[in-house]
Amino acid sequence: MSDDYEVKRTIWDGKIPVEFALDPSEFSYRSTQSHFMMVPRVSYFTLVLMKALKHFESSIDELNDSDEIKDAWLEFNGIPLRMHYPIGVLFDVHSKDGVLPWVVTVRFKNFPDTLVRCTTIDTMRHYFLQTVKEADQLKHKGAIMSAMSAQEHAQLFDSIRRDDFNDFWQVNKKLNENTDPKVIHIPIRFYYADLPFRQVLISTEPNPESETAADLSSAFKKVFPNLSIDEYNLISHGIHVPTDSPVLWLSSNFAYPDNFVHVVVRPKNDD
Amino acid sequence: MPVEAAAAAPPISPTPAPAVAATKKKINVLVKPAGGDTPILKFKNFSVDEDRTIAWLLLFLRQALELKSEESLYVFINQAFAPNPDHTIGNLHTCFAGSPDAKLVVHYGRTNAWG
């Protein structure tokens, strides 16, 4: 399956302007203080939030000598954001109108019970690498990840932190291997309405009826047998993905660094 | 909960109710200790709704094992990876149980054995 440098590079370089704002209920007399950043879609809020917090720490006296900053969490339109999901996925899931900059509220109090705690680099590294391992279980029964050195695992994660495309792909190209061993299943997660993401076994085998390559529409049908694909837009990295895109091509070129293709399913009449 | 609210809502077109949640399956889970100093549970098998999460499973096992809050607990699939806390048991069963009738095998341990 074709290896598309331009697509990979464009996806890696995708950025979202984010305005980190304070919650007026927590800082009533400085609610206008914001911090603006361009953040990579393929990165994580856990990794970029540190910089925003430094800004707030230096300008807000109450946050000095306070442990609260360690428990910071993010909210958009009253919905807590899962910091262990890629930023681009969160934006595509939550920002239905796509208004920029994306205004995200930084909260320091009342950490929600429902939210996974992912406020340190170590926790983020753990969730990221476990997700890559899960993807490799689907693709190669875990053969590639288990053969890699700890240094290579570290390079996958650290290259996201450093925004280093070449370092990332130096290791990640092994996870895209499709000759020895061949890819068995495609790691895809579908996000629909407020439901937890859906993930099923998506084979690379051609469709039995048409003998055409397994594509995004056949994957959608397998995940949502009761939904008609004509009524939905499938969005990843902020664009409408053509439904006849072969899943193997998507996996090689369109996956996030965690090796999953993340697809947001949105009714067409919402757009 | 959004899942139940959506399932209870009458199916008004053109936006179909989230059909995904309409048929809630039970998943049979088989839990096994991951070796080392892992405490042993009094049970091995149980069944849960497919939309339960790994976070829920961890809490359930922590209570069964009577762990203190500072003691860590990990669960593993395929003896290979620790699923993220908001992964559902239904997803993991579909992808890693091997067949629709098979149990989802989950190893648990106090250390990140397959880190």
C-alpha cells in the first residue's frame, strides 16, 4: 500500500490555535486573562498545558506556592476534556462549529470524578504507549512493539513532545510494516454523539461481494449496522474523509501517532 | 447517563437514536492473576454490561481485593497491554476475545507486568 509522505507530513504539521482562558467562577476579577498557543493536533494537552500553566503561574499570585496547578483540567462548553486523547480528536469531537481560536477553559478546582487523571508526563507516556501496543496487537499481534527496544518506545513518545517528525517516523515506520508480518486488522476508533468510542475488528481483506479493497464505508457499516452512511460526515484531522478511502491506506498515512485512525461521526444536518 | 437517555428517547427522524446502545449485551469476563505477589480473587468469572469501562473494572477489582487507595492495580488484555481507563468491555471483547462466544480474559496485577 502506498506510503504518502506529503499526507503524513501535513497531518503531523496540523495545528489548532487555542485560547486557554480562566474560569470566571474561580478567578472572578481576572477573567479576561488568556494565553494563546498554536498546538499540534497530534499532540496532547498534558504535554502543552505546562506552558500555559507557567504563564498563569507567573501572572496570578494565588497560583504561586499552590498545589492546585498540578490538578489543572480543561473544559469546553461545560464538558471536561479527556487529556489522554489527541488534541485533534478532542477538537473534532467537541467543536462542532469549528470556531477559532478554540477557547478552552483551564480549571483548577473540583476535578471531575468522570475524568481520567492524566496530568503528568509519566501518566501520558503510559497511556500513549499502551495505546500503541493495543494498535500493534490488532495490526501484527503485537510482534513489532514486543521486538522494539525501550529506547525506541521512548523515542515514539519523546518525538511528539519535541514535535520531531523525522525521529517519530524513524521508529513508527516499523509499526506500519505490511510484508513481514502483514497487517491483520486496522486500528480505528469511531466517535459518535456522546457515546464511548466504538472499536471493532476491521479486516484488511477485500469486501467479499465486490472484491474491492476494504474501505471506510465498509468499516462504518460493521461498527454501525443500523446507521446509513449517507446521512453522516466522517471527520478526521478536521477534514471530511472520503468514504471509499481504503482502510489500509488510512492506517499507514492517516493514523494519529498512537497508531489509531480516529474518526468522528457527525450527522450531515449538524454541519 | 447519556446512553440510557438516548435509548429511552423515541426515535424521531431524521436523527436516528443511537442504535449502538439499544441492545445492551452482557459480556462474560474471566479474570486471572498476573503472577508475582498478585493477591487471588475469590471468583474467576463474572458478567458485565458491554458499556462498562476499564475504570469501572479497576474499581470493582480493587474493592474485591480490598486494596488500599495507595496500592496500584493494573489490568491487561492478551497479556500484552493495559487498556485505557475509558475503553469499554464491549470494545475489548469484540477485538480481543477471539470469538463472539468466548470470554474476555483479563489479567490483573499490582505491577505493570507487560509495561
